[in-house]
Amino acid sequence: MKAWPLVIALLLAGCGSVPPRTADVDAQPAWEARQLALARQSEWTLNGRLSLTLDETSWHASLRWRQRGDDYEIRIFGPFGRAVALIEGGPDDVLLRTAEGEEFRATDADELLRRELGWPLPVAGLRYWVLGLAQPPLAQARVELADGGRPLRLFQDGWTIDYQRYSEPPAAGLPDRMLLTRETVSLRLLVDEWRLPDV
């Protein structure tokens, strides 16, 4: 399976080119240090719940997301833990398996989920946003920082990501409650558990 172009070097090199609005003078250095630390987290797992609203239609689901380098596996569950879908892929090859046993393949996960499930779920961006990172290239993002360098709000690819709460150690202070909005789409994500092998 081909790898996603993470381009961590671009992410780190671009930090100085997009000056964020900061909460204090110490926020920018802390933000840059945070990027360096999170760039090492190439493997992680999160268990959480999401609420997705499009116009007046809503979906509620649980999910388990495993990231291993550039490859990912996302399991989506409905009420009572019933499996809804399994998404496996990378940047150029994405496979969707439904609970009915149907399989769909595409090169773009966002478009595949929109077409087959009706979900405008921004998989490509979420892989970074859930960690509090901007999706490379950083020049396409704007960030507002809270004290200590944690992102308070991130603007990228037409999405606004509001970071509403952060986890306590040992989960490296990662976001565990966030709201993503874009036009008529609203996505709430609550992370119940982070698993990080390096922590």
C-alpha cells in the first residue's frame, strides 16, 4: 500500500512562515516545540465518538482509528456496537467494507465516504487535526494559539477546528474534544482513549 506524503519536513519548516495569533509571547516557541514532539507520533490509536450533522440530517457513531505511519484503519460502529464500516488505506488506495459485506475502492477516502455513506468526513485532514497539527503544507493553514502553545482554533481547507478540551498525561496533552465546521457540516469528536506507543 502506498504511503501518504506526510512531509513532516514541510510542516516543521513552515512553522515560521505562517505567524499565528498568539495568546502570549511564549506561545509561538511552545507551539513549535509541540510540533516537533507530535511529529514523532507516527503510530497512535484513538477510541471515540462522533456526531455528524449535514443540513438537518444527523449521524451518531463510535469509531476506532489506528494510524501506523502513513497507513490507517478506521472502524465505525453504530448503536449497540454494531459495525457500520471499515476503512483501510493510504493516500492512493482506500478500501471501504460495509456491514453488508460490500466493498468499494477509490483513491480518495473523503470522496469515497461521501459517495457510499453520505458522510462528509475529512479523513485526509483529520489524520493531522486530531493531534492538533495542520495538514501539510502548513502555509495553507491559520492557527490561533492558547497559552502554552496549544492550538485553540485551526483554519484549513475550508474547515474550522475548535479545540475545546485536552487530555491529561500520559496522553501527551492531545485534544480529546473538538468541533469541526464547514458550511452546513458540523462534526463533533470526543476521544475516550488515546494510545501512544512512545508515551
